[in-house]
Amino acid sequence: MIDLHNHSNYSDGLYEPSKVIENAVRDGLSAVALCDHDCTWGLAEAKRKAAELGIDFVPGVELTVNVDGDKDRAAEIHMLGLFVEPTSHLEDIHARVKQEKDAFSYDLAAAIRKNLGIPVEVDDMRRQFHGAISMGAFGEYMVQHGMIEKFSDRKKMTNQLIAEGKLPPKPEFGISAAEAIEAIHGAGGYAILAHPFRTKLPEQTLFERIKEYKAMGLDGLECFYKKYDKEDEADKIKKSLQMATILGLLISGGSDYHRDSSKGRFKNGGDIPDQVLADLKEARVVRDAEYQKRLIASYARVHE
């Protein structure tokens, strides 16, 4: 079984990249991808540990798409890049998003200290989380240090402070879908729409949106996603697979792993088959072969 969606503490995961790989081996995976939010800083460490432990490694990233003003009111849109290599474009995206997230994190920490008396400090978080201080990292830190009981308490706390006018509204972080796809392709990767039903878009609206993204160059869908609610996970996976088939998109799957939990990596059971990665690799071979053909044809035309 495989897991093509994992996070380390270079975004909002709890563990160092090497520990993420060790846990993947412990869990019996044959392949693992590291896809930190807007950041590729942890890939080198993860790749070294994967080679050491003999597990197939897929370098990735998860880019945040800005939904401010979204015409269909999508709740969130994330674009996975699989088989990427770090580039200046991805580094620039991380720098931009990091600046936005860090600025709000300092404001949030100050508001929590002043109004709720909880001694949270962003600079202390940096000892644990190495990339942008996202809201996910904020929640992880507060839970780990006993400041809140549940991860979701951070969101309630933030919303309360904003509603009471004690904190500026949370800005929408991220980039456009078009830039996300362009950046992933520029890094040699496949652009995969992450957890499509977490967009909270109605099914037909989601289908039309995916068609729009395909026109921009979208390569695939994360059809197997293991964090949907148990009662509708199977239905959402089925519908995602149908959409991918109709639109001729590649299929991916992952657990969106951030930390160990009592529910396990795939909390509702059901492994992600190895064939998913095999098909992605086969598609890469075909894509690279087509690219080589175009290069040869172009060279021939120039030298006629």
C-alpha cells in the first residue's frame, strides 16, 4: 500500500521529514510522498531517509490556492504537486505565502495573549515548525503544549477573536490555481487537485470546476482520500474516480498524514493500492517519451 499525501514539520506536521519516512516504513507502506504546504524544504532529508530505509519516495508539495472572491464559494482549494523538484518559482511562492501566514500568526498570538491570557509565542513555535507558521501548525503547537484540548479549539478561538473585533480578519493565503499548476509543471511534476470534496462545492459545480482546471493543465485528482467522514468516504471516493475517468485525469491517493493517532493512518480502513503509483509512473514515462519526440521534431525542423 502507498500514501501519496504526508506532511512534516516544515509545514503543519508534527514530525521531522526523516521521522515521517520512518513511520511510513513502520506502517508497512511501499511508497510515500512528502507534500508540505507551499514548501519543499523537507524533501532532501526525506529522500535521503527513504533511500536509507529502502522505501519508494515521491517528492511533492501542496500549494494553497487563494479562494478569496471564489465565484462558487469554495471552502478551500489545494493543489498537490507530485514528482516535483525544488525550483525558484516554488521557493518564491513559499516566501510569499510564508510572509502572509507569519504576519497573521503574530497578530493571532498577540490577541490570544492579551484577551485570553494564554502565553502562546510564535518565535517558540519556530523551534518546532520550520516553514511558514500556518494555522495548522498553530493548532498543533497549542495542543502539544496543553494550551487547548482539541485541534479544532484553535479555529473557534480565532473566529471568536475576529467576531469580537479583537483580531483583524484572517486573510486568504495562497496563489491562483493557474499559477499553482504552472509552478508544479515547471518543477517537473503532476498537478493533482487535493481532496476534491473538501472544497465543499456541490457535486456538479465541483465537476465544472475540475473541467476548468483541466483546461489550465490539471493532471489528476486525489480520488483516494482517507480523511473524509466514515459515513460518506466510500461515496466520495467513488464519485471522484468517476470524475477522473470522465475527464481523462490521473488518479492519486493519500491519508493527509500529519501525526500518529489512535484511528491509524487510514482511519476508516481500506488501503490505497500500489497500482495507483504504478499508473502515475507509467504516465510519466509516456509523457517524457512524448516530450523527447517533440524535442527531436523541433530540432529537425530547425536544422532542415
